Amino acid sequence: MAQQVAYRAPSDFYAVEDLLTDVQRSARDTVRRFVDREVLPHIGRWWLEGHFPTELVPKLGELGVLGANLPEEYGCAGLDNIAYGLLMQELERGDSGIRSFASVQGALVMYPIYAYGSEDQRRHYLPKLARGELVGCFGLTEPTAGSDPAAMNTRARKTARGWVLSGTKMWITNGSIAHLAIVWARDEAGTVRGFIVPTDTPGFSAHDIHTKVSMRASVTSELVLDEVEIPDDLALPGAVGLGKALGCLTQARYGIAWGAVGAAVACFEEALSYARDRVAFGRPIAATQIVQERLVDMLTKITTSQLVAYRLGQLKDAGRMHYAQVSLAKRHNVRAALEVAREARQVLGAYGITTEYHAMRHAANLESVDTYEGTYDIHTLILGREITGHEAFGRA
Amino acid sequence: MDVVVCVKQVPDTEQPIRVRADGSGIDEQGLNWILNYYDEHAVEEALRVRERHGGTVTVVCVGPPRATEALRTALAMGADEAVHVWDPALEGADHLGVSRVLAEVVRRMPHDLVLCGRLATDDNASVVGAALAEYLGLAQATAIAKLEIGDGVATVEREVEGGVEVLRVPLPAVFTVERTINEPRYPTLPGIMKAKRKEIRTLSLQDLGLDPAQVGAAAARVRYARFDPPPRREAGRVVTPESPEEGARLIAQFLQDTAKVL
Ligand SMILES: Cc1cc2nc3c(=O)[nH]c(=O)nc-3n(C[C@H](O)[C@H](O)[C@H](O)COP(=O)(O)OP(=O)(O)OC[C@H]3O[C@@H](n4cnc5c(N)ncnc54)[C@H](O)[C@@H]3O)c2cc1C
């Protein structure tokens, strides 16, 4: 009983490692190493410079990270969802911006083409997206429609040969580096539909948002669609109804719930090692009750998040995952990671405000993660509706 | 070119290694086992030879059942086939015993080239590659930093004190590789999935026609007597000089008198 807990890493207090299969572990390890070598040495500078490292895209493709949980017949890795979650965790241990790139490409671009596209669309686009030869973005949010996407103003008008799209999308990850955009718009009958829009189509333009103090190593853009005409075969035949757009969000939120764990682990491990070394008043700050309490709170949040993510993965692999369960995981894990990052920043003192350490960068990024893919509040309302049966969104 | 790579599974040294209380070995609970780093470079080099000259890459590992995971890593990097050898009689075998087993495996398959890591990071022995060449009766070079394959001969470079040694070695030959030889690729995720489906044959000593009394623990000429944890590092000494000059003088004095390196 009195023995020390035999954990492999300080952040794996409940030995979640033991639950993983060989494939899950190998998949995680290969991406972990990639992040250690290709992301962590440079991320502080990229973040400060507001630079998304496009040079990593083909490497992520070669590694098989993009759309890794989609089937092998479309050039994807065909991993199970726990392995996929672990990849997101490792990417976000590096930076939320790098994970966001992979989430958008995999869950918001490849997934809708896989789930709602024609066989021709799948065969044409998925292998290229998986290799990173093509980059995609996902345009749902608009300047005046965020939490309430049903309020969207982008329109799709049917013509003899195809569709004409008009409107503005806002806060679009990968916007200006994308070759294609999955755009959601209302047709004349009022039905929301999804389209594949090549970004070199006349009338399409993307404008980067440069004033971010969060998610700086990620491209976020405004998309303007001015009478953009696309042929019929670029409409996603199965993407009819707003629910289909929300179906993509469920996939992305799943990955985010795992990703948040990675950011939290990075902050916790950094704070723990700093607290052991940093001496104040003649003893390591780790030997003070207040710092210990902070570290214990962080570890508790991480452990809870790991178990939530793991169980959600089991449910997803069993085909039994409900979107409200995803809401709980996204809401909890991201907020927990944000709190861990803030607490880690405090432990690090002044050093914690620099990009030499990771906590502040993660904390700033996680403000975005807490907002996008359904804000914390919106998930509260989704869960509230689920358990009480009452809608409290307050639609006027 | 048919290349055989001999690999070992070792504990991940990025984690703390604990010695068992009775000194009989290391505490394996909670350890991560990985493909020896040097062997990763050997696998990478084999894959590059295959890319340039065609042929096959087969990886071989002697070790307990968990060692198949190291073979899967090599398969995920791109090796064609994997052979695993285990037999309870091999528990406690020494390096020469393992080398003899490997020699028997290699002898039974086409091999134009045999690659090993220069050492395994668990015991740093650097014995198996050289002994394997002896048992196979093949030419060898250790710790090579460059490999070029010609017609029936390989040109290899070894980094030696003050220069580079260039050797021409007739093939087939056994080489152990230095980590500077290449930068190993990452096992890709599709590679990991493919590796999972590959069959790994496990051979026993009987399958190889070997006598446990000759290669197993019973034949071991080297036995581990005891394991001790490394001595605790003593706390450093902090000096607070009045001036940079005094600081330099104190450090020079320390290097001369205490560390005796100047
Ligand atoms: C870095 C970043 C990247 C993004 N990438 C993409 C992308 O790739 N594609 C895309 O389509 N979108 C993207 N978004 C947009 C994101 O999904 C939205 O910002 C999000 O849905 C919230 O919408 P909003 O910003 O308009 O906030 P609003 O909906 O205006 O909400 C403002 C505040 O009001 C609260 N609120 C709203 N409604 C209620 C209610 N009924 N009850 C209680 N509180 C409520 C919210 O919780 C929030 O606190 C991104 C955002 C960021 C920051």
C-alpha cells in the first residue's frame, strides 16, 4: 500500500498507458517524436511571428496523420479512434494551432467528403488531402452567426449547370492556405447545404486576421464569396441540412477533447519540473503547500480528462458515441486544460510569461479552443437540454 | 541486395531506470521497451540500400515475447519481414550465445549484407555484431558511419581518432553502424497498420537445430553478478566571486586542483 505509484510519466497517474494497444502506443510515439523534433524547437518563434509552418503539411501527410481514422482504401491510415485521439493529444502538446490544422483537415474537410460525398469525390479528394498535397478549410461561422449557425446569411442559388454561392465566412482556420473550402450555405428553399469550393474559383477570396493574441501559429481568415459559381459535381450530395454540418463538428470536437489533454500535460510537466528546481526562501517552491496544491489540482484535472477522453474513444469505436457525450468531453477537457495552463503559468512566475516556456502560449491558445467548436456555454446548453429535456438557448 | 538487420529491444532510457532492491537486475515494472536507437539506424540504412539496389530487408530479434514489438517498429519503418527467436532456455544467455543463435538464423536465409547497431543502449556491450561475423565466417567492420554498395564489395567509412578510415569489404559482410550514418525515418501510421497485420514467425532453438546446452543460459560464460544503481551525484559547490576575474580564477583553480583536467 505504502509503495510509490509506479507510473511511467508524472502525468499518467492512473496508468492509462496500460489500457493502450500496441498500435495505439506506436501511433502515439511516432507523432510524439515528430512533435519533439519538428515542432517544439521552433514553436515559440513561429507563435511570436504569427507563422503557421506550412512546411510541416507534407510531413504530416507522409506520416499519415491527416484523416488518420478514415479508411485505408482512400489513402488514410485507418486507425481506431483512440489512436486518432492520441495523435491529436500529441499534436496539441506541441501547439493548439498545429492540432487545429489537423482537426480541420481531417474532421472538417476529409470527414464530410467521406461521409457526405459521392464515390468520385472521395476517390478524387481524400488521398490528396491525406498526403497533404491539398489543404482544406471549413466555412460555417459568419460575422453575425457563430454559436447560432442557423442564422447564416450565405446563399446558394441553383443554376442550370451548378450553384452560385454568395456570402462571408469568418474565423476560418486554414482559410488563405486552403486549396478547397467546404462551404455551408442556404439554398432558395432555405435548406443548408455543403459544397466543395476550389479556392481559385473566380469571386472567392480569403483575408487573414492578423490581430490575434491567441492561436498565433495558425492561419485564421475571412472568406468572401462573391457570386462564386461551381459545377453540380462539387455539391456534396449527402450534405443536406444543418445537422450534417453539425455532424462534422462532432468529429472535430472529439479530437479536441483529446488534444486538450496534450496541452495540459505539456503545462503540468513543465510546471512540475520547474517547481522542483526553483528555489525561493531557501527551499524548492515544490516544497510549499500552495504550489503543491496547484500541482495536485492540475494532475487531478489531467487524470479526469484522460479518462473521459479514453472512454469517449471506446464509445466511438463501438459506434455508440452520442454528440452530447462529446459535448461533455469538449467542455470539460478544454476548460480543464485552460485552467491547468493558467496555474502552470503562475508556478513559473515571470519566466512563465515568455515563449521560452510553454504555459502562456498554451493558455492563450486555449482561449480560442474554449470558444471554437461550440463555446463552453453552448455545450452547457446542449448538455442541459439533454438531461432536462428543456431547451435553454433562448431563441427569440 | 538481401539485407538482414539484427535488432534488440531495450528499455527506454529517457525514463528513470530502477535497480531491483536485491541487485538481481533492473525493475521492469513500468518500463517502456523500445527498438534500440542504434538498430533504428541499421534498419534505416538497410531500407536505403533496398531503395537504391532493390532486394529485401529482414529484421531478426532474439528476445522474450514482448520483443516482437521492436520488430513491429522495424516493420512499420518499412522492413519486409521479421523473424523472432525465443526459447525459455535463452533466459540468461550471454552475448556469445545470442550471437550464435543469430548466426544460425542468418545462415538459413539469403544475406548479401548483415547490419547491426554498434551497441545496444541497455548494456553497451558492442559484442554481438562482431561475434556474429565470426560465427558466420564473414568479413566485418564495426561502427561504420558511411556505407556504399558496389559490385560484390562495400565501401565503408569509420570515424577514427583524427580522421576517417575507408575500408573496402567483400560482400557478404557484417557491419555495425554508428548513429551518425543516417537520420532514421519515422514509422508512418499506415506503416504501423500494415506492420500490425504482418505475421511474425517465432522460432525456437529446436526449430534452428540448436542445443540449449550450447547457446542458452547453461552455456553462458558471462553472468551478471550484481546490479548497483549509479552513485548519487554530490551537490555542486556554489561560489560567489567578487568580480569576473575572480570567477575565472576560481574555475581555473577548480579544474586544475579538484577536477585535475587542466
Ligand atoms: C481561432 C479560431 C478558429 C476558428 N476556426 C473556425 C473554422 O475553421 N470554421 C468555422 O466555421 N468557424 C471557426 N471559428 C469560429 C468559432 O466556431 C466561433 O467563434 C464560435 O462558434 C463562437 O461564435 P462567435 O465567436 O460568433 O460567438 P457568439 O456566438 O457571438 O457568442 C458570444 C458569447 O455569447 C455566448 N452565447 C451565445 N449564445 C448564447 C446563449 N444562447 N446562451 C448563453 N450564452 C450564449 C457564447 O458562449 C459566447 O461567450 C474559429 C474561431 C476561432 C477563435
